[in-house]
Amino acid sequence: MSSQTRLEKCCCSRCTSRETTFSRRRKKVAKVSRSSSSSSSSSSSGTLDELISIASSDDRGIGSTRRREIESIIDRLLLEEEEKNTKNNNFSVSARWKLLWTSERETLFLLETFQNSLAYQTIDEKAKTLRNAVEFSGGNAFVVESEIEILDERKVNFTFLSAGLKFSNGFTLPVPPVGKGWFENIYVGERYRVARDSRGDTLIVERC
């Protein structure tokens, strides 16, 4: 399968209607939260530090052997945040975020195929826009533009608007974007953000 075919597939493969792994996991975590007798005074800072330490040593998720461990820590982080009834709107999600770790196969394909590339997500709440970009060496990039609808302090809907390879000479090779979905912020802090989307993929990013 060619790189272009894979890029086209990455814009057309999102599932928006079925109950996902994320939905099932979140229901399980919510059930545990209702029945848990653990102290609500426990801080999520230690859990977050553990998560960032492991994620930062796992090559952004490329060929990951620690996904199950990372997902388990995120489940724990979600439980702690919900026990504290923490609202993410204490910190704005409007920022340029650098990718630390993801389970999203399309992004990982690009990062592995094009060595020395970096991935970023840029959110503008006022403009209601979201941009995902994998930046390659030489000033080239694969960029996906979306519009967003913020439903509450955690959940955000998105719809793809455009996608394509953008070259440093100004030429753009468009790829038809198809699909929409949502993501939910598990944690938003001054420096880090952790989210899961409607496909059950996980994103850990650092504010630039």
C-alpha cells in the first residue's frame, strides 16, 4: 500500500456511531468510581508524573510495548479526577500542543515512516478550530484541519474540513477528508493534556 493511499485511509477511517473501547472503558471506570472507598483527597499529581515518565520513554507510541500499562494509568487518572470533581476549564485547551504519546495508528505510521518528524495539535476555542500536523524535515507537513464544537468542560466534537501534504514551496497535495467524531479531555493542566477520542485512541500532549 502506497504512502498516499495510507494517508487517504487515515482521513476516512474514523468510526462515529458504534460503542468504542473508550466508551466501554469509561463506563467501567465510572462504575468503579461509584463503588470505590478510596480517599478523595488523593492527588492525581503522582499519577500524572508516572504517566508522563512512562510515555516519554516509549518513543511517542511507535512500536509501543507499554500501551496496556499507559492506558491503565490513564484509567486511574480519570478516576482520581472524577473523585475530586475536577473541571478542566481551570486551564484553557486553546494552545499549540506537542505530541508526547499516542495510540492513533495513522499518526504513528507517519512518524515511523518519516523519521525526525514531529506532531502537533493546535486548538483555538474562540475560532472553533483544530489542526493536527505532522511536520517533516525540510519544512513539509501533513495537515488536517477541523472545526470543533465544545459540548462541556471535557467533551469536544470535531468535523474534518480539509487535509493534505503541504510542501515548503507552497504546493499542497489535498487528500479528501471524510468523517467526524469527538474527544474527551481526561486531564488538562498548565503543562499537559490527556485525551481519548471516539475511536478509543489516546493522546498525551505538552503545551508549547
